[in-house]
Amino acid sequence: MNRDLAIVPEGRALSDRVRVGRDTQDARHFNTPQLDFATLVRIVRDWRWMIAAAAVLGIIAGIVLTLLTPQQYRAWITLEVNPPSVEIMDEQTRDRSQGATSWDHMVTQIGLLQSRTLSERVAQDLNLASNPAFVDQAGDGSARLRAAADRVAGGLKVELPEDGQLIRFSYSTTSPEMAATVANGIAEGFINANLQRRFEASAYARQFLERQITKTRTDLEKSERQLTEYAQRQGIISLSPTSNSGVSDASNSLQGDSLAALNRALAEATARRVAAEGAYRQARTSGPTVEVNTSTQAMRQSRAALEAEYQDKRTLMKPEHPEMLSLRSRIDELDRQIARETAQVSGGRANSLAQEYRAALAAERALQGRVSQLKGSVLDLRGRTVRYNILQREVDTNRGLYDALLQRYKEIGVAGGVGTAPVSIVDRAEVPGAPFTPSLPKNLLMGLGIGLLGGLGGALAFEFLNDRIRTREDVRNKLQLPCLGAVPRAPGDSFADELKDPGSGVSEAYSAVAAALHFSTADGAPKALLVTSSQPAEGKSSTALALAQNFARRGQRVLLVDADLRKPSFKAATDTIGVTQLLTKHGELADHVTATQYESLWLLPSGPLPPNPADLLATARFSTLVEEAVDAFDLVIIDAPPVLGLADAPLLAASAGSVLFVVESGETRTRAAIEALNRVEASGAHVLGAVLAKAKERDGAYASYKYRYGSLEERSREKIALIPHQAVE
């Protein structure tokens, strides 16, 4: 039968299996392990002894460090930083008083405290260069002084203040008395250095002010002379030194005052002319005025009385009546008199207002002429005043500088230059009663921490550098395969006994694998199953035997085929039967199958070892044998040789169709397993999953046993007691 017609449990054609195998091969690659909490816990649990040893080494190192480190004594001192009270200029005084306690000022003081100059000053003040307990006396004086200054600077430690004006610093050395002495010496030297800098700054300021005052006085006198000479040449007479803006103007001269007075008079004349003109025009256009009404009041009253009488008599008499005519004549005469009186009074007032208007107009025009004359004189004076103002500003500037410098010079003196001490001692250093270092608890904790971190780091390094497969998660994550079960390592050489006991951990584990195989395909467990591994001695033969026994106990007719033609694990009583004989002589399958002491379990041994196993397995004969075995038995389990280094396993996998991959826990490398799986899947076979053999994991506990590939060779007769073969019906 052609080899391409090998059995496919899931009903796929061989070409489909090859394509699926290649797709899976392309998708399978080596994955970098990920670190999560569960993985970290497992790593700590697996490498706990190495981590504990590293922690113990860290503690021992802490004890040794404590014993070897010289004792150091530390003396603390507290200083108060006072803001400076005397400065040179007003702007500087304001800025310094606002920022005297700022962070920048505190950092400056700390920098001065740590300066090389202060260290040398302290070494000189305390004569530390001549102290043999402090520095080595070898060398000249300058070298010893530098060494003493270096030691003073090396033992100084300053704490940065979080807030306020207090600075705490310490000095540490091997002698408690020396620590207190040097700490107090640093504080006193720091205060003296600040006072000296303050005094030197004040002395320099006084000398500078003296030079500036002399120069400014000379400039002031020169500018005043130039101003006076220019005013005399130009005939400028200023009534006031400066205007409101500080600059002399033409308005402050005689011409300016005259023009201002004439302008005020012109404004008043214009106001009078406007008022007179308005009164005149109003008199001409308005009705009777108050004077007219006053002069005609008596006549208007008489007319009103006659008019009233006329109206009363009109009801009794006609207008043609002589009495009515007499009354009308009298009324008309009064009207003529009122009109004549009104005309006389109105004409007289109009003439008076006209005369007033003409007089105001003449006065306004006269003032306008005078103002025009003075404008030219003032404009000429303003042109000559520009240079005068320049000189005047120079005089004012020099006078202001001179007054300010003279006032500041008076304020600065010896007492003012010193002022309040910029730094004062709050707490002096006292002789420490105990060393601050080395600290045994601190060193022990540090050693313990470093040891734990080192041990954990080493465990992580070993874990991630070691690509061995150890757990179910490794199978799923690294091989991208379902883990059908984890078989614990049997103690000693009791594997056969474990299989005989259905309640043992090994039997239970293989029962779980058998149960998982029932769900590996849509039709249940595969009819033909190849069991292989990447390398020898990983437990594939034991897995094949255990699965065969497990399925046989369930009543299935199982054939165990030993297809390892290089190093078989199961042997018959004679070499005249087996796979090799069937592949070379083309006999009947039933003549080469032998029964075992286990009910429903038959064995097809490998037969004599051929010189060319791969050539025999490459023929289509083995696929035909698999088909015949599948027809005769419920389940065919093929024990194949390892994959790597041999061509047998891929050839057998192509015939079987379904493969169970065995991985030895803690021994199989990920790259080797992936390479083996890629070779198997390239043949078109379907890898159902993997079995983790010889695992330490068992119900949350751990056990161990040793098992080597080929170990069943000497004990196969103990596992399967062969009986004379008989035909399989």
C-alpha cells in the first residue's frame, strides 16, 4: 500500500496534514520566558536554598565588615545664619534684606562652610599639622598642612536645611575628643572668616566712596560754573530753579511771566467782549425788558381798567354810543403813550450796550497785539533755554549723586561694617559618647538585603539562562502545546510496581493522560498513536507501556508496537518475529504479534536490529502494517525512537498520523524540543500534546526518581512476561 495513504485520525488527507504541519512549524518559535508573580514564586521556591545561602553569606559579610571597619565618632554642631544688615546701596539693601534667609543665601553659606579656605584656616588655628594623632608628620610643613586640611574637609558633613535659618553639620573621626574639637574649630573659623570678609568689604566700600565723592564733587562744581556762565551770556533770568519736571523752562523767565499775565488779561477781555456782545444782541432781538415794563406799568394798569369798563358797558351799549366811543378813544391814547415810552426806554438801553461792546472789543484787540509781540520773544528764549536745561540737568544729577554718596559714607564705619555677626553658634559640639559607625544591626540588615537580592538575582539568571522545560506552564508557553499530564518521578526502580498499583501517583497520572487523549480529537482517542521524544531517556517507552496498560484495563484491544529498530525497549523470546521481519519478508501481522500477561494487551516487538532502520521505515510497508493493526485492534501505540539525530521518528509519525510528545521535566531543553516538534510536524503528523515525564510536581508536593532511556532493556521481562505467540483473532 502506498505510504501516502497512511491513517489520519481526524479524516484529513496527507496533503492537508503536511500543510497543517508546515503552518504549525512556521508558527512555532522559541519564546522568551515572561516574569510574573506566579513564576517569581516558583523560582523562589525552586532556588530557595541558593537564595538562603546567599542571605547567610550576606550576613557573614556584614559581620566581617563590622569587625574590620574602624570606629568613627561624630560630633554635631548647630549654627544660625543671620541676615546681613549693612549694604552699600539702597537697592542692594532692600534686595539683601528680602532674600537674606532664602534658599540661595543658605546654599551660599553651606558652600562657604565646605570651602577649602576654611579647612586650611581651621587646620592652622588648631595647629593640626603638628598633631601626630591627626596627620602623619612625614614631609614638610606645607605638605602636612594640606593633609590636615584634606582630613578636615573629608570628615565634614553638612545637612541641607529644609526651612528656617539653622545649619547642622558634623565632623567625624576616630577620636571622640578630636571630633568635638575640630567641629567647634570649624564653627569658630567660619564665624571669624565671615566677620573678616564683612570688615574687608566695609573698608573697601569706604575707600571706594571717598574716591567717588571727590570725583562727584569736582563734577558738580564744574557743571554749576558752566550753567552760570551760559545764563549770563544768554541773559536768561530764571525766576525759579526748575519746573515741576526738574527742568528749567522759558515760562520761568520774565518774558514768560509777562506773557502769562497778558494771556490771563486777554482771556478776561475776551470774556467781557463776549458778554457785552451777547447782551447787545439779546437787547436787539428780545421783547420788552424789565426797564420797559417798569416805566409803562402805570399806563398799562390804567388801560386795563378802561378796557374792563368798556367790556362791562358793551353788554348795555352799542359801540357807536358816545360813551363807548369816549372809552375807546381813551384806550387808544394810552396805547400810543405805552408804545412811545417803550420805544424810548428800549433805544436808550441798546445804545448803552453797544457802547460797552465796542469798548470791550477794542481792549481785546489791544491785548492780542501785545501777546503777539511777547510770543516771539518767548519762542526765542525757549530756543536758548535748551542748552540751559541740559546744563541744569547735569547740575541736578551731580548734586543728587554727591548727596547720596555723602550720606552713605556717613553711615559706613567700623561698627556699621561689622554689624551683627552673620553666623552664630546655637549648639556647640560635645564629645560623642559612642561611635556611630560601624553599626552591627545596620550592616547585618544591609548584608541580608544584599544577599537576598543577590540570591534572587542569581536564581532569576539561572532560571532564564536555563531553557529547560520543568513545569506544565513551560510546556504550554515554550512549546505552544497542550500539556496532557504530568507524571511524577517514581522512587528508585519501582516504576513497574507503580504501574501495577492503580492507586499510585504514576498510575493516576497516566490515567489522566489517557483521559485527556479521549478529548484530543473529535472522534475520541486516536486509533494509532506514536509516542516519541526529542532525546533518549526522557520516558517515552515508559509512557507508551503505561498508556497501553491503561487502555487495556479499560477493555480495549491494544497493540504496543516497538518501532525503535536501533535500541528497542521490549523484546520477545525470539528474534524471528517483529517489525524488522515484517518489513523485510512481508509476512502476516498476526504471525508476529504476541500476547502479554496483561489482558487485552499485545506486543509487536522490534525484531532483530537491522543495519539500515531508516531505509526500512521509509518504505510504504510500515504504513500498510499500521493500517492492518488499526483494523485488527482498537488502539495501536507505537514506541518510536527519539527525534533529534535520527530520521526514524518523522517517518513513523507520517504513518501513525497522531503523535504524543514526551518531555522529561528539568532535562529537556526548549530549543531541542521545538526542533523535534518542527521535524515531526513537517512530516504532516498531528501532535496531540505533550506529557511531562519525571516531574517533581505532584499534588502540590515534590518527589524525585531517576530513570534513563533504555533502562527497560534489562527489565522488560519483568514488565511484560511474554507468552508463546498466538494468532490474534
